[in-house]
Amino acid sequence: MKILILGSGGREYSIGRAIANEEQEHELFYMPGNGATSSLGTNINITDYNALATWAQEKEIDLTIVGPEGPLVDGVVDIFKANGLTIFGPSQAAAQLEGSKVYMKNFLAKYNIPTARYIETASIEEAFKFTDTLTAPIVVKADGLCGGKGVIIAQNHDEAKVAISEMLSGKSFGDAGLKVIVEEFLDGYELSMFAVCDGDDYILLQAAQDHKRLLDNDEGPNTGGMGAYAPTPLVDELLYQKVKDRVICPTLEGMKKEGAPFEGVLFIGIMVVNGEPITLEFNVRFGDPECEILMPLMTSSVSDMFYKASTNKLSEIKVEFSSQYAVGVVMASENYPYKSSTPAEIILDDVHHEIIEKYTHISYAGVSEEEGVLYADGGRVLVCVGLGDTIKEARDRAYLRCGQVHFAGKKFRTDIAYQAL
Ligand SMILES: Nc1ncnc2c1ncn2[C@@H]1O[C@H](COP(=O)(O)OP(=O)(O)O)[C@@H](O)[C@H]1O
Ligand SMILES: [Mg+2]
């Protein structure tokens, strides 16, 4: 197939890498891609979605896969479909599950999917009144997309009210904060689950845990994610079954009733409280770096799965997973997540060790390329992935690979997957 991948991160690199490793040959294109995706395929730069759809028609692209939420919320899937193209991802209407937390919470409530008790409002009085009924900590969320920064866990009522005021006045997040969710704090452990959906059917991938904080022991500021591992032993068959019955099935049914059947990746942020999966949020695409560890765990064809999901034929295939574990360690640049860093040359040791060669690899994210030299020029630069028969083995291998990557200012956590060890 000729396959176009939208996005430029490690997530998109890992999808392309999995496709490039398939037995069947494919031709890959990236829009815009990064300095390393150019070794998996061809990077193109057409930012207007209508122009991109025309290009895809002329190029006879068989399948387009959308990585990040931005293009989905902007309706790229609708534009491609209107042009008769096959594309994997939710429509603009379905992407509201991520694009608007108010839409998502109201959807959960309407279809009786367990979620934290909440109020959704644009009124400061109403928000304050509800806040007074809760015990601290209190969770305040901006409605719209805030790049992972729109949620405040307030330690007391005053802090919650400041957060509410700043959001509703437009001060903290502009239009994205003009409606807020105020909700009860859930105390439990967090999981990410990913279901590849075709509107009617779905395939549930292995549950993952990510590490949002910058520093070891979950300290420091929040980031896009500093590492992840899967499958997590914190999930047993019973919990998978509960997520299917109580979250995924009612969501697919509900979205059909809403006239927006869900096609694409449904990322379910879950808090497990007393053994019960409570939905924190949905995203409508893979998490990053979760994608980087889930892709190498798939032993059946990834491109076929995405193709079947885009053509409502998921029920025809059987998706197979490796019995191994995967651990991904993010290497970030010096000033991440505060500000950008000076581009630094990346030097990779030659891999001689058979174990490293066979059981580790790198998914590239914030890198650029010039005359054959790779430079670290984004916040999260790359992800070292290790595979193994145990989480510990996978983790040790990922860290062996980290030891072979050098660039000025590189930083990474040393405790990825600690929850499972
Ligand atoms: N009700 C809640 N109780 C406890 N923690 C929460 C709650 N809602 C969100 N969180 C925490 O805040 C993080 C971000 O919230 P989330 O709803 O996932 O928004 P986003 O990913 O868009 O920032 C979650 O991963 C979780 O750790
Ligand atoms: Mg989240």
C-alpha cells in the first residue's frame, strides 16, 4: 500500500517503523515527519488539508493514518473522506470526545459510563457553589484543548476558586477555558487503554502506564510523557472485561446514537478505584510515548489493522500480540519542558551487542537532519524502547540503549516502570 502518516513525533515514527518492518512492502509518506522519518519514507510539506487531499488522490494513497489530535479536531478526516480517500481517525464530530471535555463528560453521563462527579459550567457562581460541596483536593479542567496543561488539581478550596476564575476569565487558557469542569478527586491508580475502533467493532490493545512528571519518583513539572511500559500487570482479565462492558461498548453504541460513529483510536484514561474503572477522559488518538511501546508488541500487520478499521472491517481480522513486555524511556532536551534548547548533534554508538540489536530500538521524535547528521531539536527528542520476557528485562534493555545515545543536555528518568517492579 501507499500510506501517508500525519504528524511528526515519536508516535508517528513508531507507526511507520512497524509498517516498514512488515513482510509486505509499503511506500510511506509523512506530513510533515521529522529528521528521522525521512529514512522510513518521504517527508512532504502540504499543510492545507484540502491541498493535501488533492495530493493524496493524485498520488493514489491507499491509506492515511492521523497521529495527533490537532488535525482530527480540525476535521481532516471529513475532508479526506469527502474526497473519496481512506483515512484512519475519527470525524470532527467524534473528535469532540477529546476536543471538548464538556462534550465528553456530558456524553459519559448520558450513557451511564462511570466518571467522577462533576459540574460543567461557564458561570463562576455555579462553579464556586459546586466547589463548596466537594472535599479537597478538587479537580478543575478547562473545556478545550490545552496541550495537556488544562487540568489543575487544587489542594484546597481557595486554590480551586483561583483556578476557576482564571480559566473563566480567559486569562489562563483563552477560549479553551471559557467553560470549565469542576469534579471530585479520584484516589486510585491510573491506566491508559487503547481501543482501535471501526465505528461498530474494536480491538483492545494491552494496557499501558505512562510517566507524566519530568523527574524520578514522579516529581517535577508535568510533561507530555517521559516514558511508558506495557502490558501492565496491574490489569487482569476481569478489569479488561469491565472496561469493555462499561466503557468501550457503551461508548461505541452511544456515538452511533449521537450520529458520530467512532472510528480511530479511543484512548481511555482510567482511574481504578476499588477495582472499578472510572473514566477520567478520552483522547481520540494514540498516546505518546504509549504508541512507541504498543506498536512493537503487535505481531500481526499494523497497516492491515488500520486499513480494516478505516473500512469498517475490523471483525474480519485477528490481531495478534507478542507475549513480551515493552518499556520506553524518553530522552528529552536540556530545557524541556520549559523552553526550547539549542540544537545538539546526536551521536549513536555502533550497536555490536546482539541483545541490544535484537531487543531494543529507537523511535525518533524531536530531531532534524542535515547532511546525514541528526540533531536534537525538539523537547522530547527520542524514545529508547526495550523488549523482554519480563518488565525488568525490557527495562534493563531500554536503559542499555539509552547509554548508547549521546547529545549535549540529554536528560531522562531512571525509574521508568517502577510501579511494576
Ligand atoms: N478526577 C480526577 N481525580 C484525580 N486525578 C485526576 C482527575 N482528573 C484528572 N486527574 C489527573 O490529571 C491528569 C490530567 O487530566 P486529564 O483529564 O487526563 O486531562 P488532560 O490529559 O487533557 O490534561 C490525569 O492524567 C490524572 O492524573
Ligand atoms: Mg490525559
